[in-house]
Amino acid sequence: MLRVQTDNGEVRVDFVHVRFHKDEDSESNNHHAITYCLVQNGDGSLRNGIALCSVRDNFDRAIGRKLSLTRALRGLDKPTRTSVWNKYFTVSKRR
């Protein structure tokens, strides 16, 4: 979990990665991984972002985290988004 102190209070960010194993008998699963991002804003509101990884792509946690975090932060003010991204890049590998 990532915790960021902002002017609006503490923002919490958490990621979950889910990988699917393709069933040879099933053609209904077009994705082999999903990354969820849950952001709890200082006011208690929740935002989520989802990144889907196609079966044709290689699963990459860093890419999934960036995409899902970008989507979860939509609608938040720029100073909050900037603070979250700065903290994200200080605790994760730059990529």
C-alpha cells in the first residue's frame, strides 16, 4: 500500500494483480491478466482503475500499475495527482 500526505488528507493507493490461465476449452477469456488500483482519497471517497492485459501481450506489473493508477486518479485535482505520482516513483522502480 502506498500512502501519500496531501493538503486534502492522506491518500491511500493499493494494487491487485490477477492472472488467468487460459482454459483450452474456453474461448471466452480474452485477457490473461488484470491490474486493479484502488485509491482512497483524503475525504474517504474511493476511486478505482483497471488495466486489462490481452492474451497477445506479455504481462508486466509496472505497465499495469501505471495504467490503472492513471485511470484511478482521473478527476482528482492536479496537486493530489502530482503528489501521488511523485511518491509512486520514489518507492517503485523507475520504468
